[in-house]
Amino acid sequence: MTDVDEAEQVRPLRRDAERNRQRILAAAAEVFAQRGLQVSLDEVARHAGVGVGTVYRRFADKEDLIQALFTKRIDDLAVLAEAALAEPDPWQALVSYLERMAGAMAGDAGLRQLMLFSPYAGERIAYARQKFSPSGRALIKRAQATGQARADLETTDIPFMILMLSTAADYAQDVSPGIWRRYLTLLVDGLRASRDCATPLPAPPLLPEEMQMIMNQRSPQQH
Amino acid sequence: MTDVDEAEQVRPLRRDAERNRQRILAAAAEVFAQRGLQVSLDEVARHAGVGVGTVYRRFADKEDLIQALFTKRIDDLAVLAEAALAEPDPWQALVSYLERMAGAMAGDAGLRQLMLFSPYAGERIAYARQKFSPSGRALIKRAQATGQARADLETTDIPFMILMLSTAADYAQDVSPGIWRRYLTLLVDGLRASRDCATPLPAPPLLPEEMQMIMNQRSPQQH
Amino acid sequence: MTDVDEAEQVRPLRRDAERNRQRILAAAAEVFAQRGLQVSLDEVARHAGVGVGTVYRRFADKEDLIQALFTKRIDDLAVLAEAALAEPDPWQALVSYLERMAGAMAGDAGLRQLMLFSPYAGERIAYARQKFSPSGRALIKRAQATGQARADLETTDIPFMILMLSTAADYAQDVSPGIWRRYLTLLVDGLRASRDCATPLPAPPLLPEEMQMIMNQRSPQQH
Amino acid sequence: MTDVDEAEQVRPLRRDAERNRQRILAAAAEVFAQRGLQVSLDEVARHAGVGVGTVYRRFADKEDLIQALFTKRIDDLAVLAEAALAEPDPWQALVSYLERMAGAMAGDAGLRQLMLFSPYAGERIAYARQKFSPSGRALIKRAQATGQARADLETTDIPFMILMLSTAADYAQDVSPGIWRRYLTLLVDGLRASRDCATPLPAPPLLPEEMQMIMNQRSPQQH
DNA sequence: GATGAATGAGTATTCATTCAT
DNA sequence: GATGAATGAATACTCATTCAT
């Protein structure tokens, strides 16, 4: 089942060209993960052992490289999400989903910046981000059906929780890279229905369309 | 006998100068809130309708402008924190504290950056930030003493929660500016001790010194 | 015997204006002597306890202030030169002249820069510098007449010697402010005729007109 | 096995790059010689007919450009110094040394600034400058041993003499570029011991450490 | 007349992007 | 196709000079 994106690449790249493309992606993955999206393309190129020109031959501009890189990354995450769905216990599935997502972000400064809205998130990223909706919805519905998750939780709450956790991870990455797990636990405990005292959630959740709008905005705070 | 700071301001600025100073502060407040502290002083000046030189006449450098802008803001927050402490019920005090803090940061990207990362935060900001520690500690101790808050909560968890909430607020500010309250509720429910099922917090909290280190880093990923 | 410059000042300044003028000159003398001509006029004004505007009301621009300052200073030096001329022994007179000149320069970074051709030396300075010619000539002629000074010395050599000495003074001012005296001695010993071994001076001296040209050049190396 | 510096230059620059590099060096040589090291890199670039970015591609910063330009120059001077040492007659060697040095500096304001003050002189320049000490010392000792040079002369006097002479050269460069030879002769005559009338040098010479201090100062009056 | 506020061109340096080799 | 050279706009900050108060 090919989609538009793949159709664009009708002619496969020459072997060496493809190898360079991969090298660049690998180098970019490494430096962006480690030092964030500010790293200059010159440095990415150096890291990849190619010239900047080569980077620009393979990717229209920095944004394009970032998209190519993270679209795949996010796609992988979507797979992870599916894996979480496969867990037999609905509650565990939900928790595990959040953990995997946040964990993925926690180890990748670039990915985090992208979710936190760097100026580099273009349409393809937005598109990729959408893929999470379905699994997120399913995870929540199932955990609510068993009475484990609170009833007022909504699909759109998931990206927010991940956002929050990855922010915490970002903040403390050098000092205590695992600290986000504390806050995951806090949040997760807050998600439980099995409690005499759950406070009703005060604001209405975002509608999916609103979530869409947010994701399409061009870097509100241009982190 | 007043202190140095006040002594410096003996002579009030000329009317026009004061007007420009205000214009600059207003412009800076706006652009920093909207787009973060990266905005160049040239742009602040343009926004204020003055030359850069004027900005530099009033403020020694970017950091100084930022301090002028946010020191008061942060001091006000500290007052807010004290006010929260005054609430009779310890649990309500804690919740109200988080709410006030997150609410204040919501919608001001600059303030958030300043509380979180230090690229532009000088001593006065650092000093202002420190004021929060004591009240945070007291709030938690008190809410734990009454058995309302979970025992494994630590002072250093507070800034993280505020960070997370204000990020959520930031994220959705144009679409649903109040959405962060949902996540405050989630977190707060996770903070309760009165629950049969609290999961032990997995990672150790940050030590105050570690928190200090983080705050002194000149921006984790150069946000 | 009034000259053109004084004629320009037909109307004497109001008392307070004159006082300010003097304050500015005094302040400028101090800071320029100590830290050189780079000092900003803002700082001069602050030092004088007046506003910059006042400086600009009294002096057309920085160059003008410098001229006013150093024309007088150089005039004073010319008086010093006359004093040297008064010494009974022609040789002593010459030596003392060089010493006084170099000594004056050694203590004044601004004066030195001016002699070494800062971009601020305008026509009035050039004019003032001319005043030295006559006394210089006389000093040399007399010391040659008594057979004390070597015969191939010329008037135009004098400014060069002073230039060289003040450069040495400049160079070492913080470490050994009196070091220039060593080189004065060396030069002076080189000036003596009473020696079996005087090497003939290899290059022709500058003609007075050439000296003029040099002095009028607009800061060859814009020190 | 060659050292790091050479290892870096394994791959020669592309033809066009090399051409531009040369253009930049030529332009820099010209403007620095003429107007001193203050000239901005923008101007150097303009003079070379390239963009500033190109200058920064070839040279890490201004200091680096200056080093590239003058290290060789100064090394050549050191060779010259050695050559002077090779002269059979110690007195001639000393004189010839001074002559060569002063001659080299004459007409290059940048070189002079570099030898004298350090605003832009990095380690390599500092290193290059040190090379002069030994030959200077040897020259003096030898000329004193034969009784030709006065006994109170010290190694540290040499840089001063060169400084003075090159300043004179600078001063008159357009009108009479060789005039400094007059003053060299004067000084040299003052250096002789074979004289009935040598005045004792009044101030103590600079200690080598003091000389070091001077050279490390970032420009006495910010020339 | 005095003040000090406002201006903007100028300085060193960085980096995304284009283009000659 | 690959390379890396060239470009220039952008950034924080300074200072001589002008002008409103």
C-alpha cells in the first residue's frame, strides 16, 4: 500500500547516493538526539563524512532533513504504540504506551524539540503525528471499559501527557535522565478510576480537530 | 536607609525617557511572552518603535532588560506562593500553589524559559527563583503531615510539575488556554496519599543541589 | 598680539558656560592623559559632571575638543622650549629641551597619540606643532656653534627624537614609566660631536616643508 | 612524522579557494600595513572582493587571520636575526641586526603593532616573538665583550630601539621612507663604548619578565 | 543654556543556503 | 553526483553625534 510520499521517489537512488543518504540520516539522528536541532548542517555533514552540498542534494533544506529523519522515527513510535496495544491487560497497555513514548522522547533531544514545536516541524511530521490518534483512542477506551482508567479521560489527553513528560526529561537530562519516570507514575496514578477521590477534570479535553490545529501551528514558541 | 537599588532610582526619568522605557518594556513583554527570549533586541526595539541604541541606553544588555521585565513578575509569583501557604487546609494550599504557579506561567514563554533555563537569567533572577524553595518545601511537608499528600513526594518535584503544566499550557494556548487545568487535576490526583493503589515513585527525586545545577545550566538544548 | 583663533571668540562666554568649558577641558585632560583618546565623550562628560550635550555645545565634535585641549598643552610645551633656550650652556639646553618634551609626552597618553598621529589631530594641532620649529632650530644651531652637537643634525630631527622617546614611554608606561630616559641618554650620546667615531648620518634630514607635509597628513596609521 | 600543523594542511585547497585565500591575505596585508590592525574584517573582505563569510571560512577569527599573515613574517625576521649573528664583527652584527629589524617593520603598521602590543597577537605570535630574545642577548654580549658596545646596555633595550626606529619610519613613510636610518645612526653612535663621554644610562633596563608583561598587555593605549 | 535621550552605523562572528568546480 | 567554497543576513553590543525637553 504505497502512499503519496513514496510515489515521489519513483526512481530509486544510485547505490552510493543511497548510502550517503543513510549516512546523513544516521549522523543527523545522532547529533540531533544528543544536542538538539540547532546543530548546523555543516556539522551534520562533517559527522556523516560528506560535504554540506551532499546534504542539500538529498534534502531540500534543514527542515526536509529533519522531516525525513523524524517521520521515520515517529513511524517507529507508532509501531511501538501498536505493540503496547497488544498487551493483554488494558491498563498495563496504557501505562506501557505512555512509558514507551515518553522513554523514546527522553532519549532524543531533537524528537523532543519537534514535539515541543520546533520551527522545523513541517507537514510530514504533522502527518506522522496523526498516526497516534487511533491507537491512543483504543488504549483509552479499553482501559476505561475495564473500569481501570478514569472515565473522563480522552484521546487528546495522551499527547499532552507525553509532551509534559518529555519536557521534564528535557529539563533534567544531564543531571537525572530518568527523572521523568517519577512524573509518569504521578500522572498514571492520577489516571486511575479505582479511587474514592478522583477529582473531575475541570476543563474540557481538546477536540481532535483542535489537536490538529495545534499540531499544524508553526512553532508557537519557536523553541 | 534604603538599599542600593532604590538609591539608584533617586532621580526619576524624564517624561519622554520614561515613556520610551515603558514602551520598550511593553514591547519586550509582548514579544518575549509570545515568542520567547530568543527574540533579538533589534526586534524588540523595532516593536517598540525606537532605535536599538535606546534600548541599550535604558538596559545594560539583554539580560538586564529581561531582569527588569521579569524580576518583578517572579517576585509577584513568590508572593503568590506565600498566599497559597496561608490557606488553612494544607492540601488545598498545595493544590492552589500549583495552580497559581502554572497559571502564571501559562501564556508567557519568556517567563517559562526564565524559570526553567538560564540563558539570560542573571543573579537577580536566580535569587528570585530561590525564593520558591522554602514555600514549596513547607507546602509539601504540611500536606504530608496531615496524610493528604503521598509520602514519597519531594520539594524538587514541584518545579517539575509546574514545568510540565506550563508546557501544556503553552502548547495549547491559542486553542484552549485553560486545558492545563485538566493535567493539573490529573497530577494532583496522583499526588494524593488517600488511595489504595499509589504506585511507589520509581526514580529518586532530584536533590536540591541537582535542581540548582539544572537551573544554572545555560539552557539544556538551547531553547 | 592676538591671532586668528582668539578673534573667533569675540563674545566671551557667560560665567557658568565658561566654568563648564573649563571643567570639560580639565576632565578631558585627565582621562585622555590616563587612558588615551579613545575615551568616549560620554565618559568625559560624566567625569566633568555635565551632560554630553554640553560638551557638544562647547566643542563642535570630539576632534574639536581634542584640539582645544592639546593646542593649549602644546603651547605650554612651546613655552617650556623657550625656557630650555634660556639655559646658559647650549648643550645642556638641547638636552634639557629633549628631556622636557619627552617627559611631558611620557605622562600623557593622549598627547602621545596625538603626536603619533591619531585620527584626531586636526589643523590647529598642526599649527601648534609648528611653533616648535624656531626654538628647535635655535637650540641645535647653538649647540653646534659650540662644537658640542654633531654638525649634521638638523631641526627636523628634533620632532623625530621626541616621537621616538614618547613611543618608548607609551610602550612601557605601566611597567616602567621612566624607561624612556635610558633611550634619551642613548640618543643624546649619539648627538655629541666630541667623539672620534661619529658615523655620518646616512639619510638626508627632512626639509621643513616635508615635515609640514607629514604633520598635515591625516593619521597615516590612525593609531 | 610531521607535526599537527602540517598534518592539517595535507589536502591543498581547491584552486578557487586558494586564490581567494591569497586575495584575502593580500588584501589584509595591504590594509593592515597601511592602516593597522584595527581595520575591520568586513573591510578586509571588501578589499579582497569577497564576502565576510569567506574570510571566516578560511580563518577562524581575526586573530587567526593576523597570525596567518604575520607568523611567517616574524619567523623571517628571526632568520634575519640569525643572519646578523653570523657577521664576523660583533659590532657590525649588532648594527646590522637593528637595521634589518627596523627596516622590516618600517612601513608595516600591522607588523609593528603586533611586535609591540598584543590586542590580536595569539600564542603563535607570542612564540615567534620570543625567538628574538636569544639572538638579541648574544649580539649584545658579544659586542660588549670586544669593548665595542657600552657595558650598561641590556637585552631588553633592543626591542625598544627597534620600536623607536620603526615608529620614526612609520611617521615619515610617505615623505621620506628611509629617514629612520638617520636615527638608527644616532642611536648606534650612542651605543658605542669607545667614547670619552658616555653618559651612564639613568633608568634601569626592563627585566625580561617586565618585557614579557608589556608584550602581553592587550595594547597600552589600545592602539 | 544645559541636559541627557535617541539614533544608527559599525564591529566580530555564525550559519542556512546556493553554486562553481 | 559530490564537494566544499562563497554568500550575506542576522545577533549582541558601542559610541559619536543630534535634538527634544
